[in-house]
Amino acid sequence: MPPVSTRPPVVRISGSDLLRDLDLTHEELLHLLNLAGEMKGSPKDYAGALAGRSIALLFEKPSLRTRLTFEVAIKQLGGDSVFSEGPVGGREPLKDVARNLERWVNGIVARVFAQETVEELAEWASIPVINALSDLYHPCQALADVQTIQQRFGNLKGLKLAFLGDGNNVAQSLMITSVRLGMDFALGCPQGYLPNPETVAQAEGLAAVSGASLAITHDVAEALAGAHAVYTDVWTSMGQEREALKRKKAFRPYQVTEELLAQARPEAIFMHCLPARRGEEVTDSVIEAERSVVFDQAENRLHAQKALLLMMLG
Ligand code: CP
Ligand code: NVA
């Protein structure tokens, strides 16, 4: 008799795509976190789950973590990937790109400049599309980040995550995902660099349901007070290089230093999606400190994305 599996069945994601964090239901998000933890513990159990499946990685922007963790994830699950770098839809309409790809592969992972690009790909392709970072969201990063916080603290509800810096793609995904899971979220950012109002309104709605608090402030001390995790990201995202000088000036007071971190809880961890610019958004000593979990976050990109792939394509 073959051994009886005690694992709960993998829940299939109800929507076909992950374009924004909200495309996962709350239950799917919780299931994904559990599954990611299991896959981390017993990676061999899932080998072959994507056998015979091919996934196209379309990247308009550079990447180390996202590209490689998707490639390794797909390989470990027994699938294949193909990579294409450069403008998506530069040579032909996006609707044609989408209808070519669906004839060859089983899924698309796309890193793009404009959120509209992944939305249009998904509209035209009959296969799942995963947003691997756009100007608005970085949902795969947020999944790995909450997994990292959960591993550190054993729970999420009731914790506080403080994000210092730009109200950018990473901040917006984290804001949605953390308040949804019952974590208080505070963004400390300079004037002119707020997250987009539509995302804030969505986060307020989610916070009202989960009981989490949401604060958006220019006051660093207010953002940091009581924080269990302090997060930052680059001040100048890919595609904004021409604004770098102006941004460096505006964000100076938000640099995560040891003095600043001391305003959070004594056990607070430091987080960054990477790549980091040491000496800008964070000092070298903070990122190298024991409380820094940046490489755990990077590792969890692999596990969270394996769980996501399994739930979408397995
Ligand atoms: N954090 C992250 O997405 O890293 P890459 O830009 O290297 O993919
Ligand atoms: N906000 C950054 C994240 C990089 C992973 C960017 O978009 O460049």
C-alpha cells in the first residue's frame, strides 16, 4: 500500500492571475503562507508538481532575486522556464504577445514598467499571469516578507510594520498585505512621495475589517513607535533615475540608522527587499546587524513563489 499523505490538499487560486495583492483572497493568502512554510521544510515532497509545464519570464527591468528565484522554483517543481528581456510589446501589440505565449507556455511571470502592461497581458492571455513587479505593486515580495515576519515572531496579527521611505510599489504591496493579515502598518515618507490614494483607500477598508491600524505620516518617530519590523527600500526605483538627486535630498531624514532603529521596539527586525543602496536609505551597520533579516526575505522569495506557482499551476 502506498503511504497515505497527511498533507492537506493544495488550494487552487480562484482568480487566474496575480496582478495585485488583492487578487488572492484572504483564505488563499493564509493557505499560501502555510504551504510556503511546508515547502521550505520538505522541498523534495513537491518535486515534479509542475512536470510538463513551461513558464515564460518576461522582464523589462533588471532583476537578481525575482528572476533567479522563479527559475529555481520552477526547476525544483519539475517545470521549465524561458526568459525574455526587454520591452514587453515593443515590437507588436500586447494582445498579440499574449496570444502567442498562450500557445507555447502554461504561465507568464512579467516584470514591467507600467501596471497596465500586466493587466493587458492578463486580459488577452488565457494562461495565468503573475506580476513580478510593476510601478504600482510587488506582490511576490510582500508574500515573502510576511512569511519572514511570521517565522520570526510566530504570528502576524497585532504586530506593527513601519516602512520608512518612498510610498512605492513595495510599500503599497506591503501596506495591503499587512493590514489584511491584522498587522498595523505605518508609512513614514516625505511630502510628495505618498502612496497612491486608491491603494490607501483599499488598505483602509481592509484595516477596518481586520482591526489593524494604518498610519501615513511625515513623522519618523510616529511611524517607528512600537514597531516590530522596520522596512525600507531604495529612494529611487527603477525607471526614476532622472529624479535621483531630488529624491536623495527629500529622503535624507528617513535613512534607517541605528539611532532611528532605537525608536522602534528593542526586538525590532530590519527588513529590505534588496537591492539596497548602503549610505542612502540604510546604513551599512544596520543592514549587517544581527536584527537584519534581509537574506531570510530573499530566501523566502523562493518558498513563497513555489507555493504560489503550485496554487496557480500545479
Ligand atoms: N527584491 C527584488 O525584487 O529583487 P530583484 O530586483 O533583484 O528581483
Ligand atoms: N522599488 C524598487 C524595488 C526593487 C526590487 C524598484 O521598483 O526599483
